[in-house]
Amino acid sequence: MKSVHSISILGCGWLGLPLAEQLVKKGFSIKGSVTKAEKLSVLKEKGIIPFQLELTDERIIGEKLPDFFHSDLLIINIPPGRRADVIYYHKAQLQQLIKALIESTIKQVLFISSSAVYPDLNRVVFETETEEPLKDSGKALLEVERLLWDQKKFTTTIIRFAGLIGPDRHPGKFLAGKQNIANGEAPVNLIHRDDCIALISEIIDQEAWGEIFNACADHHPSRNSFYTAAAKQLALELPSFAAEEGKFKIINSDKIKKRLKYSFKFPDPLISLSHLPTG
């Protein structure tokens, strides 16, 4: 018998909302959170039980909190904010969340993390890496991963997504018109939103709990070739890149593909460009 029937998604934004829609279609009871009241109606229209919640470093702001946390699985989809104290703040946010989880019915947690937890090591990187990240956002994520991983009240699976692309996030806009961009020959690490949603769904269906997974498209074109092609598709001014490779990393996703028997829908970011809306 499956262990997950009801799911709460903390953060129904660009990734969380279509994920919630997909899980509703599969028959799960889905609760979703947003921070703005005007977005509650969108959730309700899509068959998602809506909650307005905000996670701070001191408390969780919202009504009917016990109802939101009355589920089998919590998917945490709140990236660290862009702020000077991001390491302290994001860790404090999750400490408040863990307090609520300990008092809840949640048995499984799926934490949406990022490949930012890895520094540039000039090689392929795996889930077993021990080198600490250099950027504060990566440090914040790694701190939170460790907090969740150490809990005994629930089991955590961590999925470290590469850079996200998909509808309403066309990479052609990211670097268009910029000049002499560093690391032109460095490989990119990207993943399409459709693959993110499919991988999360498979983790739930196959009950892949207590795992750490990388998730990145199989192919890694250079920054120069990828972002030039992306800008060209949107008829934007092309970026120019410095020739040196510089520092880089290549995210390896063999573990998740083998564990879930999964093949990427968009294994090559260059080919995925043709599937992105240009409007």
C-alpha cells in the first residue's frame, strides 16, 4: 500500500503550481500555499486546497496551520531569498518549519534544493561531494539540507535541481546583449520544468525516501553556444563571451536515472529551446 495519499506543497509558484496540478490529476489530495491572498483563487480553481502562508525567521504566518500540515508528505519549494543574511535567515525559516512538522502528521519531506550546493570543481560532481559551496545561497541550502536530514520524526528526500528553464523562463532573455561574459566555454547545467515535475512525481510513486538526488539534463553545451542560440531564437541582441573556460562543474544525474529508471524528456538543453514558447 502506498504511504502517500495527501500532499502539502509549500510554495506554489513557477514550479510548485504546475506540480500541484499534475498531482491533482493523479488523484492526490493537494494543499498548496502562496504568500499573497490574490493567488488563493488560482489554487482553488485548479482543485488545490488553498492556504496563505509566510515563513519568517521567527514564525509561520497564516491561518489554519494545523490543517496545512495535516498530510502524509510535505514538498518544500521555497528557495533562499536574495538578502545579505541569507545563510542565517533561510536556516531560521526552516527551523520554524521543522517545529511545525514535529507536531504534524507529516511522515515524508521532499526538499527542493539546488546544484548551487556544489562549488566549481572543474569536473563532474556527484551527490557524495564533500567540498563546501562558496556562494552564500549554496551555503544556506546546504545548512537547511542538513537540518532536515538529521530529523527523526520524518524522512527527507533531497533533490538538487540544476538551473531551471521552461515556459515563462526562456533562457534567451538571461544574457541577451551582454558583452565579454566570463566562462564562455564552460558547460551549462540546466533542467526543463517538465522533467522536474516528472521526477518529483516518480519519487512519490516509487517511494524513493531518504535519498539525495542530482537532477540535470544529460548534455552540457557551452555557455557560449547555448545562450547565443537562446537569444537568437527570440531575435534578441546576441551576447558575447570571453574565450576562456574558467571554473565550472558538470552535474551528474546517473543516480536518479538509475533509481527511478527515468529518461529525461529534454536531455539536451539546446534541443529543448525549440519547445519553449517565444511570446
